[in-house]
Amino acid sequence: MHERLKGRELELYAMKCWRARGELALAATRLADPDTTVAQALVDERKLEAHLVASYIATLGYRPRLEYRIGRDGGTDLVADIYDDRRRLIVEAKATVDELFPAIGQLHRYRYLVNLAADRTLVDRVAVLLPGEPSQDDLSCAASMYLDLDVIWQDGEDFEHRVLR
């Protein structure tokens, strides 16, 4: 039965009954499917990241800048998901917990470019925002790099914010 319903718009709820899946659950399923087209994966990533950012912002009690323009690289706009000027923090959201390491280089480049363009320090720290807790191995490895990196992940309705030193 599971194979027949896999990827469909139903999910097993509380191991008792089937219910319609939400759009975010469908997006996450498609993102994990190797047969999903690149175009569809990009749409799904944006949807999941936007929802994650909105959930995180709702817990802050104030509204930082969203879609903060860093600059241009060739023909591509560089845009951070969040710039929190109160904490001088750039936050980059990712759709899956497996995207911690790709985000690290992206964030440090953003910090460098913002501080260079301003000719002063506007960004002290950078953070990766994830939909769940990364593995302890990933956290330990990232901490061992001494990158002044924060990792924020969703934990139910709340968010855990870990400063890696």
C-alpha cells in the first residue's frame, strides 16, 4: 500500500488514518525525489525556505530585513534571506538539514561583501537557518572550523540557536 501511495497527496496520520497532505509536505517529498526536475526543485526549495523564514521571524518579536540585497556577481543578484541589523547577523535559510555546509561558504562570502562595500563592519556573524537539527557530526565539524558561525534550527514551534565557536 505504501508504494502505491508514495508521492501522492495522502499521508498516514498517527498510524491510524490517511489524510490530505499539505503543500509544504508535498514540496518536501518532491525535493527528496531524484526524479524531480531542477525547475520544480527550485520552486519547492523557495517555498520551504520562505515558510521557514516566516516561522522564524514570527518568534523574534521584531521584523528584521528580508531578502537583503548583498550585490551582484556577474549577472546574478546576491540576496540573503534575512539581515538582522539589531544583532548584525545575516541568516541564510535552507530547505533541508543537509544544506549546512553549502550555506557556510555562501554566508561568509555575503559577510565579506557587505563589510567590504560598507567600508566598515555591518555584519559580525552569520547563521544558517535549517528546518530541523543537523547531526552532531555536522555541528562538531562546523564548530571545528572556527568560522564564527551560528546554526539555527526549528524545534517544533520554537527555534534553537547555537553559536559555534
